[in-house]
Amino acid sequence: MRAPRRWFLPESPDVLALLRRQVAVTIDGTDAFASWAAGDADAGRTVRELEHRADDARRELQGALREAFVTPLEPEDLFALSRGVDRILNQAKDLVRESEVMACPPDAPVAEMAALLAASLRCLDEAIARLDPRAGDATAAADAAIKLDRRIERVYRAAMARLLEIDDLRVVMARRELYRRCSRMAEASVDVAERVLYAVVKES
């Protein structure tokens, strides 16, 4: 008697866990960025090191997406989320470098924006974790991240307005560039949060 045939599907890597691993490294990176902005100069080196680790985590996720037979979200959404998270830490690394090159240390507005960004990343991590169908609704955490990012924009506008009181053009130009990079990080964080919301709508 012939044994019944068995069909085996290829194993699918846990791509959502791999994305969260990238986010976890990014959280460490933004925490280091916040420490650097608050006055810990040595934390700038940590930001650069963690940016490289985050790149490794992103490449691992991309490889898993090519191999995965089934994913909890569409691969396009996972790729976009990973790319958005990557942009945040890249901007932090670039800001640290520009601050060093321009001999313009972070000031109070940069420190405040960096702290808000670090808090926003934790909300993004919670939102991404809740993209698992068994984990509940991701929208509240995504909305919380967006609210923090909007606060960064308010700090940015106030800081830019205060630059009008400074006569040294070199200082104005340097600080304006640092502030703008903080604003771009907030925009990148909003993009990730909105992609989470988009994924929720598509899966509902």
C-alpha cells in the first residue's frame, strides 16, 4: 500500500520579528543620540556604531523577505517600514557628524528634539509590534508617535525664530542645519507611523 503524499510548505522567517530587531537597534541609537544631544560627547560614537548595526539588521530583513513564503503584512509594507526606520538613524548619525565638522555642539532645542524623537521610536516599536494580528490595534501607538513628532516641529519652529536674535551668521547657519536635520527625523518618524496606519487599513 502506497503511503499518502505529504506536502510541505517552505519555512517562513519571522519577518515582523526581524523588523522589530531593526527597530530595537534604532531605539538604542536614538537613545544614544539623545544622550549626545544632552552633552555626552562620547555617545556620538555609539550613534555611529549602532547605525551600522541597524544597517545589518535591515539587510537581514531584506534577505528574509526574499525567502518568505507567507508574511503577516505585504512585503511592500514591511520594506517601507524598514526603510523609514533606517532613515531616522541615518539622519541622527549625519547630524552628529555635521555638528562635529562645524564645531557647533548641540544646544537645548536639539536636546529637547532628540529626547522627543527617542520617545517617538518607542511608540513606533509598540505600533509595529501590534501589526501582528494577535497583538491588538496598532493605531493608538502610531498616533502617539505622530503627536510626539508634532511636538518636535513646534520646538523646531521656536528654535528657528530665536536664531533671528543671533548676529553671528556662522552660528546661525550651523544651528539652522542641525535644527533642520532634527525636523527631517521627525518627518521620517511620521512617515513610519503613517505607513503603520496604512497597513492597518489594508489588513482590516
